[in-house]
Amino acid sequence: MTTQNTNTIDSSWTVFIEILSDEFTAKTGFGVYAHITPVDVNKAYQQYQLRNAPMRLFVREYVRQYV
């Protein structure tokens, strides 16, 4: 059970970073790490987990802070 839960979290984390990077690239031409640190990415992911919003909507709103 722990392995399955860990895989789900890892999968969600990976998708989050891909969407975040895609959004930064679409808006600025540069990926996520050109704008924020890995620590900030982790904080953004934690914020996303606390919200009850679709991932893409959260990411769009988050990226607007930097663009």
C-alpha cells in the first residue's frame, strides 16, 4: 500500500512539474527553473495540494505571479 501511494505522489509531482514548466515556457519562452528555485517549486506543489482546484488552473494562476 505504501509503494502504491508513493507512486501516486511521484506521478502527481512529475505531472505538476511538467505542467508548471510548460506554462512558464508558453508565457516567457523559458522553463520553470529560469524563474523560480527548486524550493519554490516544492512550495508551489504543497500549495496546490492544499487547494481544491484543478492542477492546470492552479499552475496558470501561480505563473501569473511571475509573468
